[in-house]
Amino acid sequence: MTDPHLWWYVSRSAAIVAWTLLTLTTLWGILLSTRVLRVADNPAWLRTLHAHLSGIALLMTFIHVGSLLLDPYLRSQGFGIAAALVPLSSHYAPLPLSLGIVALYLMAAVGLSSLAMRLLPRRLWKGLHFASYAIVVLVAFHAATAGTDTGTGWYISLSTAVIVATAMAVIVRQFVGSAAAQRRRSAAKTRQSAVRERIPVRVAALRQRAEDVRGVRLVPLTDDPLPPWTPGAHITVHLPNGLERRYSLCGDPAERHSYDIAVARSPDSAGGSRFIHDWLVAGQMLEIDPPRNNFPLDAAPDYLFVAGGIGITPIMAMIASLPASRNWELLYIGRTRSRMAFAESLAARYPGRVTIYARDEHTERLPVADLAAHSTAQVYACGPAGLLDALAAVVPAGRLHLERFVPVDRRAGLRPSPVQVELAGVGSFRVPANRSILDVLEAAGAPIAGSCREGVCGACELRVLDGTPLHLDSVLGDAEKDAARVMYPCVSRSVTDRLVVDLVD
């Protein structure tokens, strides 16, 4: 600790580690972006490792700069904060040091954009990440011209290895990225004739429907009416932060010039509900997909509606569509009355038919499953997984209609096997065990759309022409899907070794 050159050694070591990690994280990012690492089929931990490498590289860079400021010799030569942080302010090697300072600021910008990637538009986030190439180049010139070890053999070897690896990675990125872009352009052209176009809309109004429940009214940008919809339908909203989220329509299907949705703030939000509650403003432009209905209301003499929390949204439109003479009852359950959207208006509009059950107002739980099991009515339910699972355990499948916001994990203990999938008019594709059918068809340029990729939205629906699908989704009942001869390839697979499928018109 008494060595007068201690901080110089620390600074030099930190710089070498930072340069090496910076190169590694750039290479790792290139491998991820070009899908070279797709064989691992675990993008979550791959992205985490990439983020950790870049974070440590930035930390080591700050240690490098801080150690320079603590070095007694450099301080005696007038090297201070301005020389370390302001380009062209140093008397010693002003240009090489300026390159390093600019690289530091770019590294900080890339790191901050990674932390805020869920809030930033994807184009902005991606554009900032392209600065990684500039960072590597700047650091290479900085290290080659400002370092004190530039003439040593080990430094020359390390520099050569790092620069050559980076150059090769850029070449790979260019060739593989260009090929991938060409495939995407080809797939996009093909999809134009098969996939419904997004609808541009404007946020006309925002209204607090309950505590932590925000109502959003969307209107078209022109005088043209919006596509029609039926009770139980949902739309997919494409948010400015790059996320897609599915929300049930809860307004009046007869109103063709606006869509109403209600969004509950999720405590563990991945960025969707948080954005709508904290950042969405009136007048903002969004894009949505046309309505889809995987939860249709079929004709029946009697209905029992069960809603848990924000699950009331599709039920609202169903109830409003029924004639006054139709028999129905609503059981609406929530943690607290203040968080139950539309509770008071429903109770006032339909006295005697609506039961509002706030759990904090009662010592015992409402026996919803028992009530549904002893009823003869058709049961329509939407809400938390626990509520829906309890109903599914006691209500016959022929009387039960569910809409889930979170998919049921039906893959426990399943060992996926490869399957040959033939898409009519497109080709035949071998789907390995570690990839989804949807991924393989998309990569081949097939005109198929995917949204949630979890088996709940139904956007990727395919018609089954031959073979037996293994349903692993949570869109409809398996019997309904088999009767309609449809499947959802984002999660589902096949019982048979071969499947022949076609696009749904």
C-alpha cells in the first residue's frame, strides 16, 4: 500500500479488464442479435450475462478513471477532473484521452438505455446500442496511443487479439444480419396479404375507473368506423416502449368510433400496465390490432358470470348485450371494493342480479366454485388463475367458458420431440425439440403472426388439415379446438410425427 505507483497499477489493470470485457460483451451482443446462440434456446440468461458483462466493463472503466485521478504523480502534473472528463482539456495526449472520454460517455448512455429499455421506443434503444461499435473503435485507438505499455509484447498480443476478434464479429454481424434482414423483408412482404394491418388510434380520454385501474378510450385518426367486435373480444395494443399487451374491450359494441379498455396496475408489471398508468397521456398516438374474440358469448337460457378483479372487463360487454328478459347472475370478487372497477355502477344498474364481494369486508370467502358447480347455467369466468382453476375443477367442461390473462403451464413433465410441419402453399419444415413451431415458420418467412407467444391471445391460430396437435395453450378448451380443427403453434406441438396446417382466413 506504500508503493507510490499503486494507483497507476490499479488504473492500468482496470483498463485492461474493461477493454477485454467491453469486447466480450460486444461480441456476446452480436451473437444474440444474429441468433447464433439460438441453439441454446435460453435467451433470458443469455441477455442477463450480456448485461452483466457490460455493467462490469463500465464499472472497471470508472475505476480506471478514478485511479488516474488518485495517482500522486499525475496530480502533480496538473491532471484533474477536467482532464479526465472534458475532451481536449488535457495537456498530455489530448486527442487519445478525448477518444477515451467520448467512449466513456457512450458506454454510460448504452448502459442507461439498457436499464430503461422497457420505457424507451425500441428504435431509440436499438440506435443507442449501435454505439457499441463506435465505443470499441474509440477504445482501441485510445488504448493504442495513450497507454504506457504499448510497446510490450503482451500488450501487443492482447491488443491484436481484441481488435481482430472485434473485426471478425463485425463482419459476421454484417453478413448474418443482412441475411436475417433479407428474410424479414421477404416474410413481411408475404405477410402483407395474410396478416391484418395495425390500426392507428389516438388516446381520446383517460379516466380512473377504480384505485389502480385506468380506463382508456381509443378513437380512430379518421372518420372511418373502427372494425366491429362482439362481447368477449380483445385488442392488442402496441405500446411506444416496444411492448404488446392484450386488453378486453369493455365498451358498447354498437359504438363504432371508439374502443374502451380498462387496465389494472400490476405490482410485478413487465412494463405494460406501468407504462399505461405512468406515461400514457391524452392525445398520444398508438397502434392496435383489430379485435379478436377467443371468449365469445354463446346463446343460452341462463348465465352465471364470474369476474375476479380486472376480469370484469369482458363480462361488462357480455351483460350489456343480453336482453332484459334473459336470466343471468354476476359474482364479482375483489380484494377491496375501492379496487373493483365498475362495481358501484353495475350494482346500481342491475339490482338483485349482481353480487359484489370484497374480501376485506368478510371473514369467509365466497364459495364461488360450489355455487357454480350446483348451478345449471352456462358459466363465463375471467380473473386470476386460482379462481379459474377452482372453477375448472368442479364445473363440467360443457358449461364452463374461461378467459385467462396468464397461461396455464401445461408443459410440466413434457419432453418435446421433433416434428415435421407442412404449411399449405409454403413448404415443409423440421421443427426441433427446442424450438416452437411458430418460431420455425416465422424464420422461414411464413405469413403467420405471433403476439403474446404464451398461448393466450390466439393471434397465431392455424387450421389443422392432417395430424393430431398437442394443445398446450390456454385459448379455448381442447375439445373446442379439436372440433374447429385449429391449433396455436406458439406453445402447442404435435402428438403425431407430422402435422399439415394452413393459415386461417
